[in-house]
Amino acid sequence: MNPTLETFSQGEEIVTGQTVDTNAAWLSQQAVQLGFTVTRHTAVGDKLDDLITLLQEISSRADCCICTGGLGPTTDDLTTEAVAQAFGLQLVFDAAAFARMQQFFANRNKPMPEANRKQAMLPEGALRLDNDWGTAPGFAIQHNRCWFAFLPGVPSEMRPMFLEKILPTLPERFALRPATLITVKTIGLGESDIQQRISAVPIPQQVQLGFRAGLNDVQTKLLFPQGYPAAERQTLVDRIAAPLGDYVFAIDGAGCESGDLVAVIDGLMMQQGKTLAVVETVSQGLLAGLCLGANWLLETRYEQSIERLRHKLNITVTGDDVMAQAQAIAATLRQGSGADYVLVQLYTGDKNQFNDRDQAIVLYDVLLTESGFKTAAHTVAGSGKRKQTQAALLALDLLRRHLQQKA
Amino acid sequence: MNPTLETFSQGEEIVTGQTVDTNAAWLSQQAVQLGFTVTRHTAVGDKLDDLITLLQEISSRADCCICTGGLGPTTDDLTTEAVAQAFGLQLVFDAAAFARMQQFFANRNKPMPEANRKQAMLPEGALRLDNDWGTAPGFAIQHNRCWFAFLPGVPSEMRPMFLEKILPTLPERFALRPATLITVKTIGLGESDIQQRISAVPIPQQVQLGFRAGLNDVQTKLLFPQGYPAAERQTLVDRIAAPLGDYVFAIDGAGCESGDLVAVIDGLMMQQGKTLAVVETVSQGLLAGLCLGANWLLETRYEQSIERLRHKLNITVTGDDVMAQAQAIAATLRQGSGADYVLVQLYTGDKNQFNDRDQAIVLYDVLLTESGFKTAAHTVAGSGKRKQTQAALLALDLLRRHLQQKA
């Protein structure tokens, strides 16, 4: 029997639906991989009595509970107080936690508001979990059957704290039989396309097959129980990946983590020592934004219309052949930018088509490489936001395919 | 006292984190507007005993519970069975539900799989909720204190079923007093800064004060009970907003919805008939990306370094005065772009400072307007991603302040 784990999210913004609780799902994915059975997610608001009741319930029901939220400096952040009352503990001032918070504000050249002092009060006997990503320290404590860990609710603080401060300690606290998760990441195929392509592959009963259609990719997930032979695992992964062809940009798991599409491109660009200049239209800055911090991205530009772009760059090619215009723009931009690669994204369709989720637009992507042009055209529908995201990813994917072919 | 409402989501894909539970948040938003107090969200997997326990708990705790998921035809869809066992009821065949399901498949020229027959079995005494958007009928039933409604988990079926089959019946089942939510939206102040600034304002006990620090703004929320006098409400909102000064970019609620920072800017730019050109550095395309679909954004560019930018635009101003360089860039870009306003964002700090979450960088924003330059400098720390977001928002906020001053 795996140890059981529950998640508990605190915040009025969660129970009133202002914020979708993504922490519970993220933590549960981690927990399943580690070898826990996740039994329940609960969210409650800012009512002290509700919090106390819930903490007591969980303490006699689960082996482990990861709690998020309610550690902030304001009066509606009640988790620590609730823990003290639920478990009959005093709150004590933690000087080290306070010193870290002072340092946090000093680094930002800001005075620490008096309200933050309360964040340094922790239940007696709790293990402090330092927060290197924000102000609120977390803490962990055993009560009855359950080991509780309390983390901030902001995902950018919660996730690294879980990974760095909690995850490494779990194997010594619990008898875990971690499963192996293999994730096949694709761009350009829908979930049902993938299901159809792999439908002929028999999946052994012990292996769990799942799909996750995210904003940035579609992931096909295979969860193997502990002790599943590595060679058989590899055979199954290969049989799943084969019919997905070069839509696959990464296969993660079992010690290999490539990250998202940009991380894969980043690795290849650094390895091959290349630079890039970009013209965006539909993606309107999102492509550049996704490549945050990349050394190889020299410049990007967005112009509201192809006409403005042609005018600015003195492009004389006109007419219906959008791909020819994109090629001319790429060639001109290589000269101006000095970049090894130039990626140009144009599209046909007007403002109405762009904003109407029922209408499609056509994307024309051109990549100017060391060996001429690579091109790709895609039809994209959905909301303006979806078209923007797809446009950024599909343009980047043209670069990824080129880089992987060369590698 | 408002009636209390809980949500309950069933499914292994929810508790294992494969699917983020968006149903709970969506239903809660609806419920809060209707005048319920949402007290708890719970999600459990496909274990019959867990489901039975949970249903019994909720039946004696909440006034209303909206349950989603577990109504499908497969063996891991256990909600109906759990209801029967938890509440001591027989399952009875519902001929009308069965006929509708047969019709659903007939309309699609598909044979109805035998497994679907189980979906026509409903607990005795339950009110059937017809599903015009899929196969699984829902149902509603009172047990102990709580009125339960059971809906499919697929949002595209759940949402219209809630809106058409459940929502209209709620006012006759519950004494609902819809509340009024006012949201004061700010950029540039932290949650604890805000709390300190408004600490002198007395908040009447009936009014609920809350905060939400999102990625794009910090929201101060005031929830007024039904019947709270409008004039007194306005007075309190004014007293809260006053010490927040021009950090406030919008006050939403009571019929007024301005949306986010970009929506506010969009309204003002359209109204004043202006256009914009932008140079991004730290925000690296994100600023442009946030303005998706805006007619007034003529062009944006990102260059990897100030040196590249100076070279491209033939800017001769150099030296330590970054603001002077930004002004020169803005002036040159206005000529080249023909835009009414030019927003230039530069920064000092190197790659290490940018990527190190403990180190700060200084942003220099310049807005060239019809009446000269507006400038703002900000110190920003945190992860690269956070610096990027803050840089985009703070630059846009300089434009917002100018537009609101003029309006």
C-alpha cells in the first residue's frame, strides 16, 4: 500500500473561484510520481473555524498533506494561526526567519512593512522551510497520523520550495515505491490525432496511459510501476513515439528532462553556436517573450501590417504569394541583423477572422538557414489568444525541426 | 447568513493532477454572485468508500452541493452508485433518460454501447436533469441538510446544464441575497503596502475585505451584503482608493467592469485616437504580446543590447545617463514609426543580475507624449520571468497614467 497524500489549498480567492487552484494538480502529479496515492484535494476560504476543522480531519486520515496558501502578511492569511489552534501549539518568533525576511526587503531596497513580522511566527516544534523565492517562510509538522508541510500559495514560490525543500526529505519519511513517468511531448497534433495514431499499440495493464493537452504542447504520458524492466519500458516508449514521427520534440523521464520547446531549442542553438532574428505578426511578441534570457536571440520586431513591414525594409515583392514576401523579408533582415537564422511569420486573414474563434487564419512561416529557406504553412482557428500562442509555437517548431535534423 | 455551498469533483484524473479542476472555480464564481457563501471544494478519485464518506460528510455540513464528474458509462464512474449507498436508496431505471440517450446516439448514426445503459439508472426519488449536450443525465436530490446536484465533469456539458437546468431553480430553493463585489485594482504596490496604506480606514463588520496578488495586478476586494446602502458603499470605496492614489488603474463592480491594465489602456487609446510604438528590452516581447489585437499598437522591437539599438537607430548619445539615451531613442523612433506615443524601456544590469532572483535591475521607462517626455525608474527583483512581467506592466502603466491624467 502506498502512503496516502492529500492537498489542502487555503484562500478566499480559491473558494470564490477568482483563482483556479493549479497547485493541487501540480503537487498531485509530483506526489504520484514519488509513489504516493493521492486521495483528496480540499480548498477552504479564510474562516478560521473551517481551517481548524479541516486540519484536524486530515491529521487522522492521511499520511501526508501538502498545504498551500494563507501564509501571507495580511489579516486574511490564517493558516499558521489555524495550525496552532488545531494542534494545540503556541506560536513562537523565529529569529532566523525574520532575518531572512529583512534580507529579502534589503535586497530590493525597500523597508519591510510591519505587517510582515507576523510571518516569522511559527508553531512551536515546526520545522522551518526557508523561502528563497519570496517572503513567507513555510514550515512542516507532524500531527496524529499526518506529516503536514505548509507552503505559500503563489506557484512561483510554492513549486521551487516543494522541489528543493520538501521533495528530497520525503524518501526518508515515507516508504515510497516511485513509479517512472515517461512523457512524449509533441507540437502540432491534437489529443485525438495522437490517440488514433497510437491505437494499435497494446498497453500492458500495469502501465497507465494518459494525455495532457497543455497550452504549449500535447503530452502523452506513460506511468510505469516500480520494478518494470527498463528494456521493456524502452520498447513500449519507442512503439508509442514511432507513429508520432517528428511531431515529437522531446521524450522526458527516467533521468532525461529536456524541458519545453524553447528549452529544447535553447540547447540546440547553444550547442550549434547560432543566432536568430525574428519578425512576428500573429504571435505579436509572444515568440520573443517565450525565449526570455536566450543569448542567441539578437532581435525581434512586430509590425501591425505587412505593408508597414515592406515599407520599413524596402521590400519590393508584392502580390498574393505571401511565402515569397516572407522570404524577401528574411533575406533583407539577415543583412540588417547579422543573425545566422531569420524566422519570419506572416499570415493572411483580417482583424475579424483573427478575433472570431470560429474563423481560421493561415500562417506562413519562413526560416532562412545556412542552406536556404525552410517553409511551413498552418491553418489555425480558435480565440485570438489561441491563434497567438499557436503562431509562436509553430514558428519556433520550424526552427526546432531544422536544428534537430542537423544535430 | 447566506446559504452555504460546496463543490465536489470526482475523478482519478483530478486527484492525480492529470486534469486541473476548473469546474470548482467556475461553479464558485456563479455561486458567489447568486448569494451563496462557498465554504469548501473537495476532489476525490474513483474509490467508492471515499465517495460515500464524502457525500455523507457534506450532507450534514452544507446547504447546497454541486457535484461534477463520475456519471460516465465506464466502471470507474461511481458517483451514482455512491449516492445510492451513502443515502440508502435503490437505483431505478429511468425510461425517459434512456429514451433520450437512445435519441442522442440515433442523431449521430451510432449504435448505443451497452455500457451506457447504466447511465439511465438514477437513485429513487431523484430529480432527473436532462443533458442536452451529451449522454449522461444529471440528477438532484435532497439528503439531510443538503440539496445535491450531480452534473457531468466535461465543462462543455456541465456549464450549460448548470446555467439552464439548475441556476433558474435556485432562488426558489434557497433564500439568496446576492452580494456586491467591488475590486480596486492597482499596479506597483505590494499586498502589504496596500494593507498598510488603508489600515486607518475602518471596515464595517458586514463588509468583507480581501486581497489578491495576481501576476498582472494586486486587487483589493470589498464584498458588500445585499441591502448595503449604495451611497455608503461608494464612500467606503472612495476611502479605500484615496490612499492608494494613482496606483489605482481601475475600480470594478456594481455594473462597471474595466478589465485588466491593457483593457483600460485600450479604452483610453481608442477614445483619444492615439497610436503607439514601443522598444522593449527586459520585457522582451511580452508588452506587445499583452496588447494582442490592439489597433493602436503600430510596432514594437526588441534588441538584445542597448549597443545594438544605438547602432541600428544611429543614436549618438552614450554614457551613464540611461534616461537620456532612452529619450534619444524615443525621439528617433517617433520619426520612423509615425506613432503619436513612443514607449522605450531600457535597463541597467547584466545577464547575471537579470537571471539571479536575488539581484535587482533598474528599469528606465520613457514615454514620448504630445507634451514632451514622461519618465519613471523602478527597481525590480525576482526571477527573470518576474522581472519580465514587471517590466512590461510598469512600462504600460506609465502610458496608463498619462492617458488617465489627460482624460
